[in-house]
Amino acid sequence: MEDNRSVRTIKGIGEKTEKLLKKLNIESVEDLVHHYPRCYMAYPEPIEVSDMKTGQRCSVCCEISSPVHMKTAGRLKICTCLGADQSGQIFFRWFNMPYLRNSLKQGEVYIFTGTPVYKNGRMMIEQPEYCSAEKYEKMMETYQPIYPLTTGLSNKTIRKAQAAAFEEYRAEEFLPENVRTYYDLEDEAQALYEIHFPSGTECLIEARKRIIFDEFFRFFSALALVKEKEHQALNHYVIHMDESIRQFVTELPYELTGAQKRTLQDIRNDLAGTMAMNRLIQGDVGSGKTIVALIALYAAVRNGYQGALMAPTEVLAEQHYDNFQKMLEKRGVRIGLLMGSMKAAEKRQVKKLCENGEIDILIGTHAVIQQDVMFQNLALVVTDEQHRFGVKQRDSFMKKGKEPHVLVMSATPIPRTLGMILYRDLDVSVMNELPASRLPIKNCVVNQNYRMTAWDFIKKQVAEGHQAYVICPMIEESETMDLENVTAYGSMLSQALPPSVRVGVLNGKMSPAEKTEVMEAFAANEIHVLVSTTVVEVGIDVPNATVMLIENAERFGLAQLHQLRGRVGRGKSQSYCIFISGSEQKEAMERLSVVGKSNDGFYIANEDLKLRGPGDFFGTRQSGTMNFALGDIYKNADIMKAAAEAVDYLKTTDYNFRKIHQYLLENDLNYARNL
């Protein structure tokens, strides 16, 4: 059964740690044991200094060949020294670890572990771990889990809490034995323990396989039940696209692409058919999905009904609202906006107008599916970036009307073979053409030596009145400083560019209000260069931005790189994307050349599927397409297919499939939360 005990009941967790864990949505013991490591630290065979390569984590056995110096720079205390073996020397640097000046002695030998970088004309390792040769030999046989963290919470604290939790926690098996045997899955309890305390490579692989299988199984079981409910939904809102809709399309300042016209025809047939529409528009970035959705919503209003659109971020919701106002207000369509950040009085007013039928199209974020949001005659609901919303959220949205038509949009290119599995509950329209007015983005894949040239190029683009994005990988506090930290990078870039160029910073640790403020400033051209993590992947549309520079591009999946690139190329000016690789490995550059040579998202998605293979769970985990904790639809495509197959099998046998669903709903907090 689900362990609902508060994390405070775990030995060693006090009020302060409880508050920090809550920031990671960890409130119960169940939450904690399902807070999985994002990667594992392995300790490789030590190599010689001369064999080190930048960007590749390694260990070296060195004698400290110089005194340990310490200097102060602002609030930083920086310790440095030289290490040497028979093949050469390496420079070490630590930040805010002043005790090293006394604990490390010249002439002593240690094993140092870290990722070499090339800075200030020499090879160095920043924040290296160090220990004796005897201790390192034991560490080589272990894997150290590295957890997602928040400010003030250490990896060591999470590991101790997990150990204390598993002294009492026992997972209850929910899969039938014949399914576990057929797919060669170990018990859930054993898998959960091994994921946190791996006893070896093979055990860790098997544990991850079971947990990833469970994630996909839960997802597909939820889809199966939603599909079952929707299957018999009749069309209660027959919507015809009459002459006024054709006139509206004719008066657009551009001609629709062939793909847009085909998708509109699919929607037209659905809206006028006997069954309620349940369709996905899967369109590449910039393919014009939004105008298709707008036309469908306008058709609903022309037929006397209401429509609603839910976006994943407030910035995107506001942009949709502004665009809909410009295009539809003069035609008498009343547009409403509802977001969590609005004042209570404003929200009450919007809800009242919506319930009275005085708003024709309501646009907003998750706020539009709250229980107190009512409609008079909701006939069509649209969700943007549908993979960002759970099945339960989509279901809540649909319940706002009497089985309304559902249109979901996604800019995530997914190979057809995987899409048929993931979107089995939806009819799919693919939009794989870009408007003729859009210039293809020019790409280049380079190493870190090109960085200064890239900055000069950004400076020139800003001087011409354009804007630029710089994307850095997400930083976890437990990582060493080999990746470009967003805040530090922003400061560095501000110093390198002229004072007239305003640089802004955006990261995942900022509050929603802070993120919105920065993105709105960038959209208004008050910020010229936005340094950000991948939080801009969805939710900001700035046609004036012409440059996308992605640091450590090898750290991202190809499909995600394509998504990020889609933030530029939205205006009439030529746009550019610069992929900077932090790895000198031939394979990394070859992989990045796929996005460097093509702007076709569906081609890239297929190549991504081929190239990722089983993945490397010891390194930084690539961002998956769907909201799974460990599962990645590309790396784990085979497990995903098996889970979907298992759901289909259990539905057709005498085994009570609903019993599994009910058990998960009652006893698995993550299942209930993420449906």
C-alpha cells in the first residue's frame, strides 16, 4: 500500500529539510522513494595526465607538485595547486573550500576525479574530487547516485534519507506474475531498492528496466481507460465551416500551406461528423498550428458555441490572447484570458463572464481547468503542447462541457512508429510543411574555440536591431563546474559585449512570476540577449530573435535541440543556430551534424531514435519528450512498446485490468497525480 507517512517521520529529517524537500514535491515517504537519481557517478580506471581530454570525466593519480595557494575574489575563496605524474602536469582549482590549504600537502599523492576544461591557456580540472589510492580502489566497484536537488539541499542528505526510508518501506507488487515473467521484469520492491542503492551494473540495468516499464505501463493504462470513455462519445456540437470561415481564410495575409489545408479538412470532417473530435495536430516548429486552431475555434463561435485554449505557460497564453484579439475582436468575437498570476477580482470577473456565455473563447494556463471555471456551452477545447499536460488534466478540461470536441497540438516531432503508440487515443494530423515566407535557419556545429566568434556575431546581429538566445545545460548543485552556469555565463557575456547590449538571465530555479517578467522583457526587446536553460523550449515567441547559440549541445537529445532551435526563424529576417560542442569526441560531432544539416524535425526525430540506442545512464540524462521520471521514448523505445503491448494483452484476457488501474489509483500517488 502507498506509504502516506510524512517525510518528517524519517530519521534525520527535521523541519528545515522537510521544507526543502517540499520544493521538489516530496512530502511523503512514497514521494521520496520515487525521487529517482538523475544519473550515477562511476569511478573509472585512472589514466595519465597526457591522456586526458577536455569534456571527458576521468581520474588521474598525481603528486601535488606545488604549494596549495588560496586567494579571495569577492565572496569566493579560491584554492589552486599543480598536480603531476610522469607524463605531465595538470592545474587544479576549487571554489569555497579554504580548508584544502591545510589538508592537501605538497609531495603527497592522491587520485583526482573530474572533467578537464581548457581555460586561460591551460588544461585544468575545477572542483575535482580527491582521495587516497586505497579508498579509490574500493570506490571503483560502486555507483554513487546523483539526485535532482534544490538550493540548500545536498546530495548526501537525500542519500541518507533514502537509506532511512528503505529500512521500513516495502513496495507492493501490482503486475501479474505472468506479465513479469514474459517481459523478464524483476519485482518492483527489488527494483526500487536497486535504483537507489545499486549493487552492480547488471542489477542497475534491470532495476531501471522495471521502473521505466512501470512508468510507460501506467501511462498507457490511463490512456486505455480514457479512450474507453471517449470511444462512444457522440457529436453533441455539430459545427459547420460555412462561407464566413472560408472568407476569413481568404483574407489572411498569407496562403495556408498544403499541410494546413489538409489538417483543416480533417478538422472540418470531425466537427461535422457523428462522433466528437479527438484529434492531435503534430506539426513541426513554425508549421502554423496555431492559426489552424484559431480557425477551428472561430468556427465554433460562428455556430453559437464557446471554445477554450490551454497553453503550458503564462507568456504563451498571453501571446495567444493578443494574437486572437488582433484577428478576431473586429469580427465580434469576445476573447477572455485566465491565468494564475491574475488578481483574484480579475479572475472572478472572467469566470463570471465565461459562465454567463459572455466570453466566446477563453485562453489560459492550467487555471482554465479549475473546478470553479464554468462554461455555458463549451463545444471545442484546444490544448497547446499537449505532451506537457497529463491525461487527467486533459480529461478535466473535457468535462467542462458535455463531451466537447478536443484538439491537441504538439510541436514535438516524434517518429511515426512511436507516435502510433504514444497517441493511440487520438486521431493524428501531421503538418510537415513550413510557410513559404519563412527562411530556412542556417546552422553550424563548432567546438568551444569558436565561442568568441559566436559572441561577435551576436553583437553584430543586436547592432542590426535583432535579438539572441544563449542556452546552457541545466545546472544541478552537485555537478562540478565544467558546464556553463547560466548566471556566471550571463555575467561573462555582459562583460564581453558592449554596455548598450542588455543581457538577461533565465533559469529553472526562478519563480513563475520572475520567469514571466524576464520573458516579457525579452519579448518587448528590453533584453537583447537572453541567457537561459531549456525553460525557453516552450512558451516564448519572439519573431525579432535571429540567433540561437546552444552551449554543450552534445548534452541534449537531437529532438530537443530542434525544439530549441525553433525559438528563432519566426520572423522575416534570416535566422541562425550555433551548436557549440563541449566534447571533442568524434561521435558527439557526428551526432550534432544531424541537426546541423537538417531543419526537418521528423527526419531529426528518426535519426535521434537510431543514434540514442540504449543510452548511457551514468552521464547526464537527456530530456525526454513526455513527462516521465526515467523513461525516454527514444532511448527506451523497446520498453515503451512492451508496456503498451502488456496493457493491450491484459485488456483482452480474463485478468481484471480495471483492478490494476484501481489499485494504482488508490495506492500510487504518482499515478494519481500524473494521470
